[in-house]
Amino acid sequence: MIFRADDRKLLGVHCFGDIASEVVALGHAVLQLGGRVELFLTLALNTPTYSYAYHDATVDGLTRLTETMGLAADVPTSPADTA
């Protein structure tokens, strides 16, 4: 998952494996809509493993961003944290 640091707009996703075409479709939809990565923290899909993959990638990316920029680790990890 690649996103801009300033506004966290999704710029690209990359998946590999047996079901990559199914997993990448969600990221592609958000990408085409110009969405931000925080959207993945609130999505609920009928296949929870897909949701969790994007959720975990989002949390990891935002955590790395805060560490890189020297900010406090105030990364939302649940939908309630983004409200």
C-alpha cells in the first residue's frame, strides 16, 4: 500500500498470492474513488480476512509514517478511533 504522507490519499496497492486478484480489487476501488487509507479502518467485508489485510496494512503504514516523521504514535486502530 502506497499513500501520500501529507493527506494520506491512497496512491497504489500491490498484492501477490493465490487470491491476489480478489484482494487487490478493494484497493483499486478506493484508489479510483480518491480515498484515504483511513477508509480501510472502517470497511467491513463479507470475507473478514480481506478486511483485516487492508486494516493491518493501514495500521502498519500509519505507524511507520508517524515514526518516520517523529510524531507521537497516535494511529487509529479501530473505527471508533477515527470518529
